[in-house]
Amino acid sequence: MGTQSRDLYLEVSYLMPENGARISFSFDRVKHDQGGAASEIITEMMINGRSMITTRIEVMASCGYATIVNPGNTAGPTQSVKELSTTVNYLF
């Protein structure tokens, strides 16, 4: 990240122990090269979920969206990034 950068990260989680589940929402904002002419700013939001389906099977899913202003610290069009992922773990 460097000394000319700033990062704000927030996360809120809700644990449901009776279901072996957890839901969380996170927000991240990073501003790179604050002294430069065109600072890169990344803003990201994610929602994650995790649950134990059985004592051996865990399912996880996440969905996120991000915007990147001035990618690579050069003036340019704002980019958007979308992410969707799932994972199934078998514990043994």
C-alpha cells in the first residue's frame, strides 16, 4: 500500500451458532498515491456466507462489487469488477 496511501476497512458479521452459520458484510476503500496527479481509488463491497450443512460438509459463498477510479494511478475510465464464488468443503 505504501506511505502515500490510505485504507478504510469495515466488517460486520452475524454468527448463528445453532446453524453453524455466519454471514458477513465488508466495505474496503483504498486510495493510492495521494500526492500524484491521478490517485487510484478502489472501493469494494462484499457479502459472505458460510454454513455447515452436515458435520462434514461446509458450504461457503461470496458476492462482491468494486469500482476502480484512475486504474494504475493514471487518469482514465472507471472500471468495475464483479465477483461471485462458491466453495464446498468436505471435512475429514
